[in-house]
Amino acid sequence: MKIIQNILVSEDIINEYFCCDLSLCGGMCCIEGDVGAPLEPEEISDLEDNYPIFRKYMTEEGVQKIDKNGTFDYDMEGSFVTPLLKDESCAFVFFENNIAKCAIEKAFFKGEIDFQKPISCHLYPIRVKILPDYQALNYHRWGVCQSACKKGETLKLPLYQFLKEPLIRKYGEDWYSELKKSATS
């Protein structure tokens, strides 16, 4: 573990290679799982405020779920998560060329909203664990990401570099610069 400004960073985030390959995995991280993606409390209002805009990109089943139950759910520990559909897909998913994509992010890239997507989704496969004195960043290994590991290895692209944008979004430029310096020294 490395400590960067009170953030514990797993060595795997520095040493492992990773680069999403949606053409091979089909966006499985958005359509498989037993619980939705973690949400930060302040993201609830982002979802609620922007839902009228990005809902047009969602599946009909997703729209029905959100209209009935709201833009968030709770996991077994009572933490906020994205809602799931009956087939375990994220309620905010849509499909383009048989690839699962995020309706929130589509609206963001079209310039319709300023909220890109939940930070836990943007950071995946890094998961953030809140500890009493620290936040800990860990690499979540999952079989559906094997193609991403192979592509990252081919490109020699470390996970922390692949996720530069969301790491900066979450922790800032200075923090990322320290991480990069620590990783290369």
C-alpha cells in the first residue's frame, strides 16, 4: 500500500495493467451484479435533478423502475446504490450495438448535463473503502474484465493511468501528480 495524502492506494492499482475493451466484454459491469453501484450522498441530487434529461436514453424498463422507486436504492448495509432491474442490469443502462452503456454519461457527452455519472462507476474497477482515518483504493478483480486486463497488458497501460480522469475528478490534479510520482519512483 502507498499513502497519498491520507488515501491508501493498493499496489495493484499501480502495478496491474488495464484498459476496458467494450467490444469484448459488452459492458458487463453495468449489467451483472447483485447490488447497484455505490453512490455518494451528494450524487443523489445530481441523479434526481438530471433524471428528466437523461431518462430519454434509458430502456423502458429502467424508466418504469425509476419512475416507480426513485433514482437510488440501498444495499444491505443501508448505503446508497444505483437501482437494479430484475435481470440485475443497472436501471440507467441502455444498449448500443449490443454494448451496455450509461444513459447518464450519454447525456453528459451530448452536453445536456454536467454530471458525468456516479464516481464509483467512473472509477471502476477501483473501489473506494471508507475507513475511520483513511479512504482505501483497491482493485476489484472480476472475471468479466479479463479482456481489459489483456488489452492493458498489450498496451502496457497501468490501471492508475487508464483511470487518470476519474482519479483526478475524485481527488484532484495534485493528488494524481503525487500518485504518478510515487508510482514511477
